[in-house]
Amino acid sequence: MAKLYFRYGAMGCGKTMQLLQVAFNYEERGHKVCVIKPKTDTKNGTKLLTRIGPERETSFCFDRETDLYKEILKNYDDVQCVLVDEAQFLTPEQVDQLMIITIKLNIPVMAYGLRLNFRQKDGGFEGATRLLQIAHDIEEIKTICECGHKATLNCRFSNDKLVTDGPDILIDNGKSKIEYRALCPACYEKYLEKK
């Protein structure tokens, strides 16, 4: 039976790179894959792009109203795997639709995303929460903090100052420098003390 997998980690841990590697492995063996991401992720248009270079065009981008089960059933039922980038932006209903893809179409689904948002206190992303609740297989992809310890927190900085409130999605508007960093809890506390 096909499974729903959730691979999560802090920013910069290589989630998209791993997704591209999985796609490459399937295709190298002659299998078709469907690679998707939410339209919310506007930084590279319809492409997946890694920090170290490799990139790929998606099969399609979806919005919050897209029924992923119906889209896969209609246009991609011949694939051997569905790969989802930026899975934290899924709605809970879309996560349930991914589960239905594994059950009714017997296609494995691998979702890659963040577990927590930058606020650290409000429950995080609804897509990640639902994936943590129902995925068959959950695995953390690890990365390191600037101090060298394991990073588990996603932190937003504006003009080099830690920000702990605001919308989930904030893109640099040219007026202020918006940056995201993966930190360990100890470094996060140090930045909090500087606020």
C-alpha cells in the first residue's frame, strides 16, 4: 500500500534538494513523477530552486482551493510518486486529499516542508500540523545553527533584528531586509534578549 510521507526540517536543511533527488531517482529508473508546490511560494515562479543550484519546473502549482486528489486523478494518475514542496502551506483538507491519493490511487506522496513558523508559539502551519497528525511516515531533516548546534527553529529577521510577530508570509519589499535563519533554542533566546 502507498504511504503519505512528511519530511520536515528547519529552513536551509535541504528539503527541496532531497525532493529533487527523489524525483531524479524515480525518473532515472523510467518512472514518472508529479512535482507540485503552492502558488504561495512566489520566489521562483513555477520552478523549484535549491540554494546550491539544482532546479526543476513543477508539474503544476496549486492554490488553497485546488482539490489535489481530483487534479492528480484527472491529469497525473499514471505517475509513480507525487512530490510536494513547501507542504506547510497546504490546507488541512489538501493534506487529507493527499492521503486519499495514497489510498484510492495507490500512489505514494512525499511532502516536504517546515514544521513550525517563525512565531514559535501559535501552533505553526496548518498544513504541517495536519501532516504530523496523519502521515504514515514522519522524518526530520536536520541542519545546524550558526553556532554549530542542531537548528530546530525558523526565525525571521528584519534589518538584522529578530521578529516574533506578523504574517506567515513576508517577502522582502526592498524597503527593509527580510531574512529567515534556522537557529537552535539557545541562539534564539540570545536574539530574544537583544530585542
